[in-house]
Amino acid sequence: MSVEASQRKTTEPGALPPAGFVPLCVPELRGREWEYVKDCLDTGWVSSVGSYVDRFEKMVADRVGVAHAVATVNGTSALHIALQIAGVERDDEVLVPTLTFIAPANAIRYVGAWPVFIDAEPDYWQWDAEKVRAFLEEGCRWADGELRNKATGRRVKALLPVHVLGHPVDLEPVVDLARKFGLAVIEDATESLGAAYRGKQVGSFADMACFSFNGNKLLTTGGGGMLVTNNAEWAQRAKYLTTQAKDDPVEYVHGAIGYNYRLTNVLAAIGCAQMELLDEYIAAKRRIATRYETALATIPGLQPMREATWASSVFWMYTILVDAAVYGRDSRALLAEFSRERIQTRPLWQPLHLSPAHAGAEAANSGVAERLYRDGLSLPCSVGLTEADQERVIATLNRLASSAR
Ligand SMILES: *Cc1c(COP(=O)(O)O)cnc(C)c1O
């Protein structure tokens, strides 16, 4: 129990709870983490080999429903390796959403390739498969058995859908397009472990998929990642590249430029304990989402997060859209008010076609991501968020709505 929660217990009946800080999304370490970490320390298996690494990989592979998983130091490194294995090379292009955390676009640059930023759809705020289709069919042409961007002349090599905020991308059309145009597909499932698309877990549809166990994700190892695939050869290649590409461990013969992208046994131990509680944590996230949705139904100008009929979302980062004209305040003014209340909220990411880090990149956009960026606000949604703290968030939304009118 947090210090704040225990203090709240001692307040007198009827008294207002003390206005403690409500963070946006913090780790929940309530399982067997200590026990497993202690086991690592007691046995001396603290480094990059050990039974917890193997166990963590197997737990994730089994859960996602794929044959192989390779643990990595973080989700970004898993993406970096996946792109290499998919055959993405210098000056290739990879299609990626403009509305996402920046990591997948950066990973594309790490291999010397270029991102092409495609807009979001307005309903679930995910990658718009229709705009992907339009770009591939109208913006590209076939030349010598390869697909080339008409504008840049570069080879288009892969699609990188990102399941943002815990909700899946509409994947079927994306995978169909990839087959039609001979492109690799890598799912960035870092924000959506446990989410399902048409009854199957995200991460099991594409050639490869990547997960993250960063501190703000649904499950965390402090920092960590995972590459999953059904292709045994690729899994082996991923293990090889993430462990310095060592061909002979005695003579230290290396067959390629590899990386030290391993996850330590200590962190994998935390991961095993976290995986044991995945379903509990998803249930908590969904409960939080339902409470917000119910409350928002009576506040004009605030749109809740939606879930498609073909999807099961884990509601990783609960986000609303603020219609400033109706609500009376825009998303940033609301953020400032929350901040005064010691409640942490956050806008969505700056769309990457506007990012200085990726200035000059190709983009196909019609303003959806820009509108979502303008109006979006993520609300406190930690797995351990108490009902009392969520009530404070909701009360603030209500109070500001009436004060604005
Ligand atoms: C968190 C995240 C990553 C990267 O994960 P790290 O473990 O922080 O490297 C990649 N893509 C998206 C969409 C993310 O949200």
C-alpha cells in the first residue's frame, strides 16, 4: 500500500481525503518479484544467462501464442534487431504511424532506412490501413521486382504498425497489403501486451513483433524488451545479434557486428513475477477504463477511449479527447488545472511528421493525428490506482466543466 493510501485510511469519516499526488502511470510490483530477485542474488545468477531469462522468454511466447521469444535490454533494441532481420537496409523506406512514441521511427533510422509517416484513423486512433493502402498503391510503383516510392525513388521494404495505447491496429488489411506488395511486417506491440485482435493476441500476426517492459508499460522489468516470432531461424538470428554475434565462445570469433542487447537474469526474474499477474493487471486497467467511460458519459465535450468490436484493448494509457468549444477548456488548459490539483496528466505524442528529429521525412497525412495531438489527454491509470484517487480525477473533470460554463 502506498504511503498516501495508508494515510487516507486514518482520515476521519466524512473528511475529504488529503490531496496527495496522483501519478499518470506507475509500476505495480505486488507479485513474487522480491522472491525471484533474491533467488538470483542467492545463487549468483545475476548476469545475462540464467534460468529466469529462459523462463521469461517462454512465458511471453506462450502468452502471445508464438513459437519463439528473445529477451532484449529494451523495446527499442528489439525493434532495431527486428528491422535488420527483416532485411531493411540503408536507404530503404519503412511505413510507420505518425502518431506513436518515437522509438520505432528512431529504430528505422538506426539501420540507415527512412520512415514514411502515415496518419491515424479517427475512431480508435490507430494506424489507418486505408491510408497505408493508398500510399502503396498510388504513391509507389514496381520496378525490377521491388516496390519503389515514386517521390523518392527508394525501395519500400517493410510495414511497422504500432498498437498504440493498448488497443490493436486493424491488422488484417495491413497484413494483406504486405503480402500483395512483398513487404515484411513488424508489429510494435510494446504498448499492448495482452491485447487481442479478432481473438488472437497482438504480436502473433506479423513476421515479428516487439514488446517493451519499460517502467511505464503494463508490465515492467524496470527496463526490458522482447522480440517474438514463429520463425526459428529469425529467433536464432535475434539471439545471435543481441549477444555480440559470437560464433566461438572460446576463441571469441564473431561472425558479424553484433550488439550487447541482452536482458539480465535479475531483470528477467522481475519479468517472470510480472507475467504471473498479467491477467489481473489487464482486469484492473479495464475496470479503470469502465469507470472513466461511465463518468465521461455525463460530461459534455469529453470523448472517452473506444474499443473496436474486433478488439480487446488493455487500455494501457487511458486517454480522452477534449472538445474545447464544448467543454470550455482545451486539453492543455485542463492539464494545467490538473497539475495544480497534483494530478499528473499528459498529452499524446507530437505526431512524428512534425518532429524536428525526423524533419524532412516522407508523410501521408490528412490531419487526424494532429487533431488527436491537439485534443488528447492521458489520465491517471496506474494498475494500482485507487478508486478514491480516480474519483478525485473524475471530480476535477466535473468541477472544471461546470466552472467553465
Ligand atoms: C515504449 C515504446 C517503445 C520502446 O520501448 P523501450 O523499452 O522504452 O525501448 C517502442 N515503441 C513504442 C510505441 C513504445 O511506446
